[in-house]
Amino acid sequence: MFQSFSRTFDLMKKSWRVLMQDRELMLFPILAGIVVIVSAGLMASVAFSLGTFDRISAASQAGGSAAFTGSDIALFVVMSFVFTAITVFFNSALIAAALERLNGGDPTVRSGLNAAIRHLPAILGWAAISATVGLILQIIRGQAREGAMAVVTRIAIAIVGGIWAYMTFFVVPIMVAEHLGPIAAIKRSKALFRQTWGQQAVAGFGFGLIYIGAVLVTAVVAVPLAMVSPLLGIIAGAAVFSVTFGAVAAMEGIFKAALYGFASGKPSAGFDDATLRSAYRAL
């Protein structure tokens, strides 16, 4: 297990070196965040005009017993799809650019976005599937009441959600690199999952720690400045978080692209075969 963590962090360091060759890869998650924020603002204005916020407030005060209208439910579904589609689109652009670099090319933000646009139908299809699965799991989790069965239900949902996440780990790289639709990409990812699940699990844990580190770095910078000036703290915190989050997300995209490249038998510039091969040893 410790050797697996060591191999994972070694791959992270190589991902960092690749990122330093193409720092513009950090822009993809930053752009995704900006578009999500703008979309959230638009959705919030629609929710306000429909009275959704009032019903949410009433539901929280009534212990969740207040009824939502059909427009509220439709808005929740649309929001879930839109946010998922935005995330998948920019993640596809990041993966496409990372694969271009790992194949010896020199990617740009434009080349990554163009690649994502070319695969837009598949991206939207996968976003619809992913958002639907997420909503179903959330609904089941929300229906779980207190007691032993509720605990069992939540554990079962967590297990199912984890399996789904790992089985679909390579969906985006497959759609971008192999030009497959979402259903075919899920089947292909499932096949690769059987041989790579252990490394995916360790990688997910490792990057989770780095994301936490990004939040801590942001806090270290923003909190002292906020004590002097709240506005200055917000501005500095937003800037630092954008850079750190963008860097970690870009590294994760490079990491996933490298794992996919090796699993599918394709070379990855910046990653030696011995290191990638060791990533697939049994835990």
C-alpha cells in the first residue's frame, strides 16, 4: 500500500513537470469555475423570480415537508445538467490538451477548447448521464430517514457512488482520444477499470490531499489580509485559490491522461514506461 502511494506521488511530480511546460493548462479549471459562477448567478435570478428560494426557506423551517412545484424540480434538474456539462466540457478541453502534450505536441487553450467543441455531442450526452446518476443518488440519500436502515442506505449509496466514479474514470479521455459516444466510452472505461482500479483509488485519495492543501494555502494568505481589510482578503483569497486550484486540477487532468495513455498502449511524453508500468501493480 505504501509503495502504491509512493508511486502515485511520483506520478504527481511528473504531472507537475509536464504542467510547467504548459502552464496554460491551469486556465481550463479556472475558466470552468468562472462559467459555473456566471451560470449560477443566472440560475439564481430565475429561482428568485419563480419563488423557489421562498419554498426552500419554508421547507427548511418545516423540516423538509414543504412541497416544491414542477418548475422548482425542473430548475433543479436543469441546474444539475448545466453545471455538470460545464465541468465536463472544460475537463474534456484539459484532457485533450494534456494528451496533445503527452503525445509530443504543443497544446494551447484554443486547441483544447476546439477539441472539446468537436466532441460536444458526446460531452452533452455524458453530462446528461452523469447528472442523472448523481440526482438519483441524491434523491435516494435524501429519502433515507434516521435509524439503522438509514445508515445502511447511506453506506450502500457511498459504495455505489464510489464504484460508479471509478468505473467511469476514463470516460472523458476515451471520448476525446477515441472519438466514442458516452455509452461506448462507459463500456471501454469499465474494461480499463478492471486493470487500474487500485491506482485510481490511490490517485483519488492523493489528489484529495492536495486539494485540501490548496485550501489551506488560500486560508494562510487570505485570513491575515482579511483582518486588515475584508475586501483585500476576498480578492487575495480568490486569486490564490484560482491559481492553486487551477494547478491541482490541471495536474489531475495530466495524471488521468497519462494513466489512460499507458492503459491503452500509447506513449506519454514526460512519463517513463517503468513508472507508469509500476502504477498497475496490485495493491
